[in-house]
Amino acid sequence: MDVKRVKDYLYWLYYQYQLVTCSYVLEPWEQSMFHTITVTVLAMVVYTAYVFVPIHVRLALQFFSQIFGAQPEGTV
Amino acid sequence: INHIVHNGGLYKRPFNEAFEETPMLVAVLTYVGYGVLTLFGYLRDFMRQWKIEKCQNATEREEQKDFVPLYQDFENFYNRNLYMRIRDSWNRPICSVPGAKVDMMERVSHDYNWTFTYTGRVIKDIINMGSYNYLGFAQKAGPCQEAAAKVLSQYGAGVCSTRQEMGNLDKHEELEKLVARFLGVESAMAYGMGFATNSMNIPALVGKGCLILSDELNHASLVLGARLSGATIRIFKHNNMQSLEKLLKDAIVHGQPRTRRPWKKILILVEGIYSMEGSIVRLPEVIALKKKYKSYLYLDEAHSIGALGPSGRGVVEYFGLSPEDVDVMMGTFTKSFGAAGGYIGGKKELIDYLRTYSHSAAYATSMSPPVVEQIITSVKCIMGEDGTTIGRARVQQLAENTRYFRRRLKEMGFIIYGNEDSPVVPLMLYMPAKIGAFGREMLKRNIGVVVVGFPATPIIESRARFCLSAAHTKEMLDTALKEINEVGDLLQLKYSRRRLVPLLDRPFDETTYEETED
């Protein structure tokens, strides 16, 4: 029973996505094209985030700690 | 509650009108949706142009391809790429009288709404929330129908002549005296078509050298009549009395544009109820302004006659004002009286002038006698002169239905525009896919609604418009509300954040109008 409820909920979420992005009114081949493009763009965003965000966060933390770390060193 | 306007005594009852603002996220998502549809529209147009896909809409002929293009503007683009996709929610064929319940032919489309075929099944007893049937006179049996049938056998179906030539029957004179008595004016004149009443009579009243001040959201017939007259037209913001007063002041102070001569006439065009917003005009303030600046008022009561006021006499009675303050009272018989046609009421000199100089009187066929009899019977029923209290009961039932329906919808969390007392209830949908989805889901649940989109409303403010009727019983309204609640949850339409937004204009106080007197 729970599996059915989860499946219904997921279908309802898919229906909301279709309504908001107006793929509900498109013909099936247009819908496939739109879903392909959306999934591709989303996959690229996730991949970029996965590869680049940790490196950038580490560099930013290094930069800021250098600024705040340098002050007490200067006064000593 | 801070959207009741306090005003120094012009209003005898609270005026509750609200237009909740569009939530920011919803507006952004609506634009995203329209962006996606526009891109796919360009793609489909490209495919149609290069013959990859069969072109099913109207195009120019091969020989005319080098002429000025006919179908390149945004309206035609919208029509073939957006409207066609959800077209099955409009122009649905019915097969019974459109009263409180209606029967509809079921139809399917196999090529995405370019053509329809009937399955042969008739969907019975759909609750009709879309017809302008405010007092429930759209019936096929009853006293109105019997009287109209008798007159049909006596007078025939058509008149085939204009009012000025041979088409003036004693029935028309009886109708006009009755309408004048109903409205409380000296005299009235009736025309065959409501649209033609506006578009053909405004040019007879004003001409070049006159000024027309027209509300932003006026109906196409008023706009057409104003443009045909040749007068200068200035628009004031919807129901905004400060904007109207500023325009009146500028008109009196500066006069006509180049010559600075005073305007020959200033005519203010307003409607009683605006059917797309559900708002009621601020009539006491308009009349106070009109008296102060010595201009004339043309009130189009197409939706409010029969629907407002304790005895159904329209927006003038609703506010407790005298009909003599309104110079030209226009209305239609289509909405509350179950007939067709329009009327203009006013002083005797005005109506006598219109009988001679109106384009409609001189060239349009006069009203058909059975229709006239339907109007006469329904007006007598509303006034109570046929000996029963049916009319009074219907007016009260409509008021109760209105208050109940609006209150329940607001409690559920939908964004509803307009005044608390107007029987036209717009429910905001915003996103284009939800327009089609709402129409279809409600039809699946046996309720017929009207959904409205772009050309009639601003592009992101699409809505579903419910028209309440005295013929709706409480059970029908409860069923409809239950289904609307379900569909609202299914489509996530409950956008309201329940903040009562104060009306955008500042509260009126009497000193605004008395500035120049000392």
C-alpha cells in the first residue's frame, strides 16, 4: 500500500512540474524533447557543482583566513 | 480590517473590494511557462514554414506571399501556438437551455485540438457556473415562456424594419414605459443589441470637441462607441477616483489641446460591475465629482441591473442614490432578464433626441416581439407586479449565494478579485497550463466553468470566472465548492497569503472636493 502512495505522490509531483513549466499542453514528442533538455541541463549543473564547488569553497576559506590571520601576525 | 474606505458619509454601507497582489514566485514561474511555450511556438512555426510539418492554420495564398504579411503579429502567434493547444475549454456545444444545469455534447480531438469529433454521448446535468443568468430567467418553461409563445403567435417572429420606419410596435412602447418605471427615470428607449446600444448611441451624444473620460477596463462596446464618436478620449485608472479627479481638473483648467477653448461636453464612461474583475464602480464618489466639475455621466449597467440592490434596480439602488443624478443609464436585457437587447434611460429630452438621432433607431431592425414580451414579463416579475413574490425571492437568493460562495472560496485560500457583493467571481489561475487543466478537470467532475486568458486579461493574470445565479440552490453551490476545493488542491491553486491588502488609493475625505470653494 505504501508503495502505491509513494508512486501516486511522485506522479503528483511530476504533474506539478508539468503544469508549472507548461509541458502539460505540449504534444508528446515536444514533451520528450523538453524533458531531455531539462534533464541534460540539470545534470550539467549537478556535475559542475560536484566538481568545482568544494575547490572554490576551500580557496575562499584560505583567502579569508589569510586576511584575518595576517592581522595578529603583523602586530606581534 | 483596513480595506473598508471611510469617507465622510458618501457611502451608506461598507465598500469591501480587494485585489490581492500576485505572489512573486507565481509571477516568475508564469513568465517561465510562457517563455517555454513561446520557444516551442517558434520551433513549430519554423517547421510549418519549411514544410517539415503540415500547416493546419490559416495562411496567405502562394501568390500573396510577397504582400504585407497578415498573420505575423503576436495575436496570431498566440492564437496558433498557445490558444490552439487548450482550445477544448471554449466554445463547447450545449444541447439544453443554459440554466442552472446544462447538457453538453462530448467531443474528442485526435490532432491536438485542430479538429473535433463528437463521440455521440451527451453529458447531462453539468452545473453551469459560466452563464450570465443572474436571476435565473433562462428557463424553457414558466410564465415568461408562455407569454412569449402567445405573443409569437400574435405578432410573428420578426419585424423586418427599423424603429423610425415601420418597426415601432405597441409592444415596444409598452416595454419602454415599463423600463422607465422600473429604473425610476422619465423615459427609456430599447434597442435590439446590447453592443449596438453602446457603440451606436455614444456617437449620437458626443462628437468632436467633446471629452470622454473612460475607465481603464471598459468593455469593447464602450471603447468602440467612444472611438467612433471622434471625441478626445482620456483613460483613468480602474475605479480610481483620484486619477479621475486629476483628469477632470486638467480638462477644466487647460481646455482643448491646442486652442485652449473649453470642452463642449465632458462625459464620464463607467460600468456598474466590471465583468472581468468583479469590481463595482464607486458611484457616490463619481456622482460627487460629476456635480463638482459639471460633467455628464454614462453608466453601463450591463451586469449590475437586476443583480444588485435590494429590489434588483441596479447599482444606483445598491448605493442608495437617486437615478436622476445619472445622466444616461444604459443597460442590457441579456444578463438578468433572459432576453436580448439593450436600453438607455434618462430625461425625456435626451431620449426624444436619441429617438431621432441615434444610428440604431434609424438603421437597425427593431426588437423581435417575443423577446420584448420575455423582457416585459421578467421585469414585472422582478417588480412584483405579476402578483407573486418570485422576483423578490430571486434577488435575495442571488445576494445570499454571492456572499456564501465568495466567503467559502476566500476561506479555502484562493485569490478572488473584486467586491464582496458582486455576483461575478474571478478566481486567479496565473499559469497557462493551469488554464487548460482547470477547465478539463472541472468538466470531468461535471461542472462547467469559464476560464479566461490572454487577450481578455493581462497576460499573467489569467483567471476562472464564476457567474452566480439565483437558480443555483445551496446544494449545487456546495457540490461546486467541494469540487473546486479538490481541483484547487490537485493543481495547487491556493495562492492566497491571507494578508488583507489595503486599497491602493488613499481614503477619501470630503475636503478633497471642497478645496476650491474658499
